[in-house]
Amino acid sequence: METRLLGNSDLAITPMGIGAWAIGGGGWNGSMGPQNDGDSIPAIHAALDHGLNWIDTAALYGLGHSEEMVAKAIQGRSPKPYVFTKCERVWDKHRNIGACLKAESVRRECEDSLRRLKIDAIDLYQIHWPEPDRDIEEGWTELARLKEEGKVRWIAVSNFSVEQMRRAQAIAPITSLQPPYAIVRREVEQEILPFCLSENIGVIVYSPMYAGLLTGAMTRERVTNFLPEDWRRNLPGFQEPALSRNLRVVEHLREIGKRHGRSPGEVAIAWTLNHPAVTGAIVGFRSAQQVAGIIGVADFRLNRTELSQIEDVLKQANAN
């Protein structure tokens, strides 16, 4: 499978990586609802067996549970996949989530993640959110120290603006940025992706199928029946009139996919990978069956005509 170097690192990653958000399960603010742990490890194994070579998780996902599941999934695997995780989101004994970029907290979070993941070094350690903004420099300086000590191999950021990335770069190089990017969420195209391209900052995008909306399996009924804890209930794209507009876009993606034997979700992911700044896309799997339905995108690319057709569909959808 094709690999691409991530920014200034020696990490040669496949175009698609395994997202471990959903396998964190339910019971925390930001979950996608309950998850059967018995499905999580086979899902990760299926993706690795198909050639994907990196997993993106975070301490936040399931408040440590996702990292623990990743540890179980990679135990005994050879070669081991790259493991990416994140700091900055913290929680108390009552499971209330907060934000902290103080050096002491960042170091403690790193040690906790290493323990949960059962690894000696984190391949890519990322600041999850640039919050509190006033502490970005302190947090990033501590990440640089952790890299010097060998606890993490490369350091990166997630959800940062150009201005915030410039502040971090003044202290230490940024290996990559993790932003949201999808056909129906394109704000990063204006300044952020061009900046990353010009600065040799790798980009691994999250939610390329817009939290499942572009998979082709999402319906109004499913959206209506989201569990109360499902964070997607509050996403603008899942609310009217945007929901109807986005579902119309999905039908056009389905038409393009049929020509290649691909799903709408695979078309959506391939669209993000077409951008020259994008190194890879994070795709979440809850089961081995879901892996089978999306793995083909790893070597699937859209042609110029199809990309133009998608642009026309988006213009038409936004005009209605």
C-alpha cells in the first residue's frame, strides 16, 4: 500500500489510518454512544490486516478506555502500527472534562497514556485542542521536552489556527496538524491547509465522512433516534435544513461510487485525500464489517471530471 511521509518526520503512513474515537465507548461527554469491546479489537485487526499502519486515539476517548483497547489490539502484532495519541483534555473523579496545557499536566498525561498503551514511546503526540490559549507556549514547550527525552518521537497539534501554529513553531517544529475536513466542512481550505503545505506540516484530517453522515448509511430516521449522549445530535450538518442538503450530496456521491464499485463514504474520503496538503485521513471503525465496507479507499482516487462534478453538486446544494 502507498505510504506518505508525515511532515518533517520519518513516519511513512498509509493514506488512511484507524480512528479510535468510537471504540472509547459511551458514558462520557463527547461519545458516539455505547460500543461492544468484543467488536473493537477485531475491527482494528481487520484494518491492520488490510495494510493500514497507524492508529489515532486520545486520552479523552472513553476517558482512557480507547487507549486501553488499542493496547490490547496491538499486543503481539508484528510489525506494530504507529500509535498517535493526544493530551490537553483532562477529567476529574466525577468524569467532568476540562482543558489544561500546564507543563506538569502534559507530562502526567503522557505518562498515563504510555501506561495505558503499554508502549515505550508515543510515535506522534498531539495537543488535542489549543485550550487554554494562554498556555499554548507552556504546553508545546513541554511536548518538545518529552520529545528530547524520547518519551514521544514526534510532536503535533490538532484544531490549531494558523496564528496558533506560528506561536508553536517559534518554540519547536510542528510535525503535523489534525483538522476537521470533509466535503461538507471545508473551512480549513482558506488559510490552514495552504499554510501547512508551505511549511511542510503534515495534515491528517479527521471526520472525512462528517461523523458518519457521508457514509451512505445515514438516514433521517437514524439521526432522529440518536442517543441523548451522542455528540452528533448537536452538529450543524445533522440539523435541518443542512441535513436534507447533505443527504442530497450523499446521493450524488453514491452515483460516482457506483462507477467504481465504491461506497459514498469511500468517495468522501478519497475527496479529502485529493488535496495536496493532506497526508492521510482518519477513519473510525466499530466492527470488522465496517472495515470491509471502506478499506478500498486506500488505493482509490477520483479523477478530474469526478472532482468537478462534486464541486458542481456542492454549488447547487448550497444555492437551494
